[in-house]
Amino acid sequence: MKRNPATNHARAAALLLVIILPALCFAGDPATSPSISFRNAIGMALEHSGVTGIAAINQWRARKAYEELRANYIPQIAIGSGLGYSYGFPLTLEGAAPSVINFTSVQSLFNLSLQQYIKAAKIDWQATSIDIRDKRDAVILDTALTYEQLDQLTAKMKVLGQAQTAAEKAQYVSQQRLQEGVDSKLDVTRSELVSARIRLRIADAQSQADVLREHLANLMGVPANSITIDSESVPTVPEISQDEDMAAKAVANSPAVKLAEQKVAAAQTRAKGEHRAIFTPTIDLASHYAYLARYNNYDFYFKHYTPNNFALGMNMRLPLFDSVQRRKADVADAEVLASKKQADLTRNQVSEDALKLQRSLQQLTAARDVAKLEWEVSQGDLEGVNARLSTGDANTRDVRNAELDMDDKYAAYLDAEFELARAELQLLRMTGDIENWAMK
């Protein structure tokens, strides 16, 4: 039996749609995309982060600045020419005798102030490692908070969706009771207000979730619609005791404090170099070769003329009075004082912020516990309303309102839980423990 070719093509097209369409839907829907674990999200953010990339470039730049100063001890070689016409006695051109070709080299041999500048540059270079760690901690904190808040908003929107369903059912019941003459128009308006408030909260949560998803996607370098949160992969935040001296721990481990201390060390070293430049001698090793031509009248004015000329020796300078350098040393001393004051301010600020966060954990924990208890009480109220419903002491609207209250309390509990987690993670960053927690 022959088949119609058009029928065959139609069946093939239909089969192709059956195969491709689910795959397209799966790829475009974040809810069905493979979930990204918390640790993988942190790792991807660290690899893709522009903040840590800039910190790495700054480290490379600081290293090259250090190598630039060290290069003063390596011969600086130049080759050139001072071709020119001479009439009469061969005068110099910009401090050098006219020559067909010349070769010069110079290098520092003894310079105490340069040694201090090199040490200061090395301190700056080493300090960039602390800056990279600080930037890594900032990226980890940002990614962790975004991941956790997106997880919290996902659960919150699910609860709000249930609350919206309950509110719509309660509104429908009120409308039915209005038609039966049991409820007033005001009761219906109140139920509509409750439903509208929930829609507003859903819209707000959805807006926040979309922004957070886009931010997390930018941190990780992946499309926003490919991100699905894995709630089970988030590690538990270690319990922080109120008896532990977190302020002292934060000051001891804070990258900001360490950077401030490194700046003090670098400023002190530079100031020492500026002071040594006032009175200590410097010695350079220099060499010079020049090929001198006869048309510059060297053989006429110099008795023992030779075209090839070479000089090698040391150039020593001993400062006697240099008011400009003394002012530079004064400026360097002022920078030392300023860096010390800044370091003190940084220590105090870190200590205060750590103590404030540590003490706020008590309040946030209590708020979380209150929200949880209110949610549990609302569950009990719902059970009581369901029990009264069977005896006729409650109606369907009472059940819907109890469900609505329970969902609302649970959403509030999720908010309180996240605020507590935010403070705990911020404190972990201040104490230098956030990377160990996130990557364990």
C-alpha cells in the first residue's frame, strides 16, 4: 500500500516537534534547568569576577614597580650618535662631544636611599596579596548572600502563591455570603484588599528575585535563565558564641586592618629613604665609548688624537645642602603620621563593626525565634478552625483566613531567617572565615 508523500512529511514534522519542543522548554525554564550547587556558584563567581581580576592586575603592576626600582642596579645601556659639523674648537652638543657613534652605560653601585625605596615597593607588592584576599572575600559574601536570598525568595513566592490561592477562595466565599445576605459589602471589600496586598507582595518578591537572579548570573558569567538554586547545598553557618571576643579576632584577621598596617610600614620605609637622601653619598658605575671623526677638528686641537675613546669609572655624589630634599623628607614624615592615624581608625572601625554584628545576632536570633513561634501558633490556629468547621462553629472563609495567616507568618519567618544569615556571613567575612565556610 502506497503512502502519500505529503502525509509522510507531516508525520516527520510532527515527530520532530515532539522531540525538540520539550527540549526547548527545558532549556528556557529556570525551574527545570539543572540546579547549580552553592559551592559551584562560589567557584564560578571567583573565576569570573572582574573585581578579583582588577586586584590581580594591581598586584602585577606593584610587582613591576618593585622590579623597576631594582633595575637601577642593572647597567642601563644606550647607543647613539652625535654627528655634527665643527668650526674651530669642537664644542659639545648637549653635554657630549660630537661623535660618529657613542656607547654609554650607567648603573647604581651604592645608594642607601634607593635600598629603602626598593623595600617600600616590595611591601606594597606584598600588600596586594592581602587586597586580593579581601576582594575574594567580598565576592564570596556577595555571591553567598545573593544565592541565599534568591533561595529564600523562591520559597517565599511559593508560600505567597498558596496565600494568594487562599485569599482568592476567601474572597469568593465572601462574595457568595454577600449574595446570601450573610456578609456585607465591606466584608467583600476587606477580602479584596487582602488579596490585593498579597498580589503586591508577590510582585515585589518577583521583582527582587529577577534582579537577584540577574546579579548572580553576572557574578557567575552564565545566562540568568539557566540558574536554579539547590537549597540543600548551602552549608550551615557555624554558631557564633556571644562569649567569644569576635572584635579582637576581626582586628587580628581583617584584610582591611592588615592593608592599613602594610601602608604604615611602606610609608615608614619611604620616609627613611628620603632622610638618607639628605646626607648619604651615592656611587654610580658608568662607562662611555665614542668614535671621534677628524672633520670635527679633534686632530687639530688635540695633540694626541685617537678616533677610539673609552672611559670607565665611578661617579660619586655627596650632598652638602639640599633644602628640596629636606622638604621631601618632611612630607614623607607627614605621610607616616597620616597612615598611622588611618590604621588606628581602621582597627577601631573593624572592632566596633564586629562587636555590633555579634551583638545584633542576639536580636536577630530572637526575632527569628518569634517569627517561627508565630508561624507554629498559626498552624495551631488553622487546626482549631478546621476542628470548629466540622462542628459548624466556623465557616469556609474562616479556614481560608487561617490558611492565609499561616502562610503570611511563614513568609515572615523566612525573612527573619535570611536577616540572621546575612549578619552571620558579614561577621564571618570580618573574621576571615568566610572562604573556609563557603568552600568546605
